[in-house]
Amino acid sequence: MISFIVPAYNEEELLDATLRALHAAAANVGVGYEIVVADDASSDATASIARCCGAQVIEVAHRQIAATRNSGARAARGDRFIFVDADTAVSAEVVRAALQALDGGAVGGGAAVRFEGSIPRWAELALPVFVWAFRVSGLAAGCFLFCTKPAFEAVGGFDETLYAAEEIFMSRALKRHGRFVVLEQAVVTSGRKLRAYTAGELLRVAAPLAFRGWGAVRSRDGLELWYERRRENPPA
């Protein structure tokens, strides 16, 4: 059985579409599945929307993405985990390709990424480079990562000392454990951050990595992009 694990914080706007896409994808592929939404202290209708869409809701108050993902995994009953962000649409083609990779002996993987709606020109130009770099490096983008439950348990899950980039560390851990693949098929994730923040603001978030290395993601400080009150999503 597949366990779709969806971490969520105040995602009432987009969660419904994400969960409906997962139901449709699993039905098309014809596999047994469950959806587990790890609701991390939301103050909106995230939990009720998840339940109305047939998901099991795990309520936590970590305000840390790695710990929230792990809480969802602990509640999951499947032997194959697919972690999907609450603003990301996954198609049957992606699910089918992920299962084929696992059936072929991979322990985990990621997928290519596209953004929904209009995004700034600089982001349009950077996206192919981003997708290429993650594929060459063998890393999963944060919005979609899959693995077997035994592999997840063997590497100890997501590193809970991290407040961002947890998918990169997880990809590396899984690669040390076995074969890790990045699918050619793409998931479609929200472009809201690219529309709500300027290039300069996004650069200021990324800049500390150049000076402090991965230590910059071991604290919530400076990571307001993920942890502050979400800005209104500009029209796509």
C-alpha cells in the first residue's frame, strides 16, 4: 500500500486540490493507498478540509517541516511512502513511475518540478537549470520525495535538526542506503512564493548558505519564507 504523507500548515486554499489529485492518481494507477495529512498547528480550516477529502489527520505542533514529515510517516500504514507538499499536484504518471522505480530496486527518489501559473521571468529562466542540477546531483526537490518504508526507517527519517533543505539531506541519506532516482515525470507545485516575494528577498534567504553553509538551516532564524505568516498569493 502507498502512504501519501502531506505536511500542512494553514493550507486551506490549496489542500483540497492536492488531495483530490492524489485520489485521482491512485485510482488511475489502481493501487491501495491512504492519505495522511500532518497538520502542524494550523489556525485555519486545513484539518477539516483534509478530513472532508478522506485523509487521516495527525495534529502536531512542531512548526518544523522535518519533524512534521516524520510524524506523518509514523502514523502511515503503507510500505511505500510518497511525501507530497500541500500545494503540489501529483499525476498518475508520476505515481506509476515512482512505483516502477521501487519495483526495479530503487530505495527512493524524486521528480522533476513545474510551477503552476505565471511566475517571474527570472524564475522561468532558472527553472530548467534548477531541474537539471537536482537531476545531475541525484536530489529530490522538497515538494515530492518517495521511498520504501524500510529505507525510511533505516536512515532514521528526516533530520529533525533541520528547518529547511531536509529533502536534500534525506536524498543523500537514501543514496547511501541504495539506488536513488530522479524521475523525468514532473509534479506541479504552486508558484505562489515566486509571485509573493521579489528576487532580492529570495536571494537574501539563500545568501546565508554561502557564508554559514548548512548551519544556516539548523535554526528558524532567517527562514521566514517558510515560517512567517504567509503572504497573500498574487493572481497567477
